[in-house]
Amino acid sequence: MRFMTFFFAILALFLHVRMVSSKTGRLWIYKRRDFPPPGYRDETRLAEPQIQSDIDDALPRPTHYDQVFTAIYDALQLIEVVMEKIEDDETIFPHYFDPRRENKLKVAQIFSTLAGHCETGSHDLAKVKIQITDVHNGCEATKGVLPFAYSFDGETQSPTIVLCPALFHKKAYTLLNGVPGNPEQLPEHYLRCNEVAGGAEGRVSWRMESMGSVLLHEYMHLDFMLKSVLGRSIDDERGSNGHTMYGAEGVYDSPDRNLLGRTNADSYVYYALQVFWEEICGFQFSAPQPGDSQDPDGMISPPIRREVANASLAVRQGKRGGWWEVTW
């Protein structure tokens, strides 16, 4: 009996990954455990941030809570794929970072710190609170641009990530909590390779992003976890051209990537996104073109978005530790 119990436990472990094939490429669906019923709150999973009670869990599904719950796994999946690929990656990495070996080891250490010892998420992520209450008015539109999220108190043991309304338009990568059915047949809920590619020729662009990738950006600002790795904060760097290294166009082949890539949050995010989608879709993504950073989910007026793309998109208030950062 004990042997049979052990056998089925091992079998269940291997079956937690389900691959769905389609004409649009491969979609990996990570289902690590049964998803909870509506209203369920499991406070014992140490590898997950704390989803606060202000995040709506009212029917119909998927609720905002469902979306955030799934986004936590989306962020972790991006981290996991990087951890699997970064050692042998000699093609994507140089587009975002100094390719020297010692630099790659530091970048890998950032991802491994977030992944934790078992690559199920660092237990320190359980100290992070995720909420929608906009305590610093950071979700307000500025010049036609709608922020997706911001974070504050990243140096403390009680950091907070605020998710803005515009972010909830984003789709999921992994199995969306509360949505039954084949993800390939639910394009309103899931990103698929043809959509991410944006046409016959895939390019690195905003189309790759989800709520999970925005969470990953905010994780990069968690100084209490990551500052010790590099000896300084991961920020939203301003390049030599005066523009913030932000979005696909701001980080891919940036002239400042060798110097500033490993201390710039979106360099990590877009590196992870390109590694992930090339693995999932089975084709290479080319360099972004003008306009590939202009995410319509974050725009009120598209012409204004172009204007703001050339401005600094980092908002700072107060002293270090109380600063807050906005993701557009």
C-alpha cells in the first residue's frame, strides 16, 4: 500500500505539467495544485505573495482575485523558464545584458533568488502584499497614459505592490483560475503565439506581456530580496540618450545594456518574455520596431502615448525605502 501511494504521488508530480499543441505553437499549462473554489484563501503557501481582501472575488468568474492568483504563477513560470535556459543561452541574452560570463552569473542569481531553493518561489515573496487600493494615487492617468502597477517599501520586510485597473485587461499564460476549458479555444482569456507574434513575423513587443510579467517587473524592485546580489537596487534606468530603459524599444539592443542592463527592471522582464515565448512558440522573435512599446491597454489616447514614451516613466517620491515606482 505504501508503495502504491508513493507511485501515485510521483505520477501526480509529473502530470502537473500539461502541454497543449496547436497551429499557433505550444502552450505550457502549469497546474501545480487544484485551484481553490471562489472565496478560498490559503494563507499557508509561503511561496506566494499575500493577495489582499480589497481584490474582488465576486462572481462572475474569472474574478479579479482569480486573475491575480494566476498572475503569481505566470510570473513564476517566466522565472522557471529563464532558470532552465540561461546557462546555454548565447543568442537572446546579449540583446539585454553584458554577455560576459560573470555578468550572466549575476543575472541568473537575481532570477534564482526569486525562484527560491526549489524553484517554487522564494519564501520571501510571502512578505509581499498585493492590493488595488491606490494609496499614493499612482494609478491616475498622466498625459493619456494609464499605469499598470506601482510598488513601495521595497526595502522593508513589508513591501506592497498596487495593481491598477488597466492591468486587469491583460490575459493569462498559465491555467486561469476559474475558467474551465481548453485555453487554445479561449482567446479572450489566454495569450497565444499568433497573438504574441503580432503577425507572420514575430517581434519583441508589448504583445508578450501579461499581468504576470508586470508582477515580475515589480518583484525586481524588492530591495530586501535582491539588493544584496548586485550591491545596489534594480531600478528603471535612464540611458545615455536621456530616455528611460523601459518597454521593448527601451531595452532590446539598448546602447546602454552592457553598463545598465543588470540594474534595469525591464531588461530582466523582456529577457524573460523573449526566452519564454521562443520556447513556447518554437520560432525566434526579431527586434522591436517603432511603436512596439505602445501598449494599448495602457493608453487613453494612442497619439499621446507616443509622446510620453520619450519621457521618464519612473515616478519617485520621498527617500529610498519609501519611494514608489509606477509601471506603465
